[in-house]
Amino acid sequence: MRIRSLVMLFLLALVVGIVVKVPVALFIKDGRLGNAMVYGAQGTLWSGSATLVRLGAHEIATPRWSVKPAYLLLGRLKAAVEFVYLDGRGGGDVSLSLGKAVNLSDFDYTLQADQITQTFASGFVGLEGDINLQIDNIDHQLGERFVSEAAAYIGWQKSGVAYPISAALGNISINLSQDDDSGLLQAELSNQGGELSLSGEASLGGKLDYQVDVKLTPTASMGDTLRATLEAAMPRKPDGSYQFIRSGNLGKLRLGR
């Protein structure tokens, strides 16, 4: 058994030694890698970078990767990656349990909220502030439509809406997790400061069905225009707050012009 193990380690070391020296450009034909267009690729499969990766309408700038060899002994391919997307910088660990699941861990990504609306909801809504996404752990089983495990945090600093109405919402915190029984991706929302005090929750299922239930309580700083907008959109409760309740399917939402 000991001899067999030594042979397996030798073969693994041999394969790793070969991969370390294989230029990543060998796997790119006419700038194409699978469904993606890759520009300015350099380095190897083991450690390298590119100027730009374009996948459909999405562009990822200056991606870098570095494989962590120790995880190969555990049957996992794990790499540290860095990238720029929507002018926001991010990075973390990506791993693939061979033939089983993709995992994201220790991820951090920060961008301006306005970049999201310009890309996905131009003309529909304008957002303000800086958004930071921190992913502790997300597991996705290959072949499944939805994640199997999730733990993440979203911090939205100096958040606000610029149009169609103006509203300052302070610093928003969103904790993401997955319910062990139902499998639903759940979000708990709260904030500090702003014209409204926010508290509530949302959920998202594997078929992209969502539910949102958020309580909006006016603060002393709330302006007359925002107050009039809320009263026109939803009934005010006896305690002076408003309840925003929505449900539907994300796949059927249509934002923008």
C-alpha cells in the first residue's frame, strides 16, 4: 500500500509539473475559450492573467488566477482569483470538487450601486452609494439549478435612491443564508440612518420564485415628497409605518426601457 501511494504521488507530481508549464494560450483558439472571448491571456493554467474576458454582454477585466496545489491531493481544484466587473474590484477562492460541485469562499467584491442600475435597469431606477459583497461560502452542485449552501453579507453604505424619487436610506445590511429544511435562499435586511428605518426579510427559491416583506418606518428626517409617494403606493399602518409586500418570479421581471 505504501509503494502504491508513492507511485500515485509521483504520477500526480508529474502531471502537476506538466500543467505548471503549459501556456494558457494553447487552450484559446482565435480568442475563444468555450463560450467566452479571452483577450491578452498570458501565463499558464497554473498561474496567469488576461486583459479582458467577454461572456455574452458581460465583460470581466484584468482577471488573474493562481491554483493552490495542496487541494489537488483532496480531489479538489482550487484557485485564488482577482477580477474587475462593472468597474468594481473583487477576489476570492474558487474550487471545483471534481465532478461534484463548485464552491466560492472568502470572496469580497465592491462596486458603486449606480453601476448596477446602468447595466441592468437603465432608465427604471437610479441608486446611490457603495455596495460590498462578502461571501463566506456558496456551494453549487453541478447539474442543479440552485445553490445548495450559502452564507454571505451585503453592506450598502450611504445608500439611496436618486430617481424616480429621491430617498436617503443610510447604511443597509443584508445577511444571506440558506434554510436547511426548505432550501430557500433567505435575506434579513436592516439599516441605520436615513429617511426610513428598514427591517424585513426576503426569500428566493430554486425556480426563482421570490417573496419580499419589508417594514418601512418614517424617521424625523423624511421629506414631504417621499412621504406623499409612500402614502400613494401603500396604506399607512396605525403605528405610522408602511409594509412593502411583494411576490413573483425573478425570471418574469422586466426592468429598464
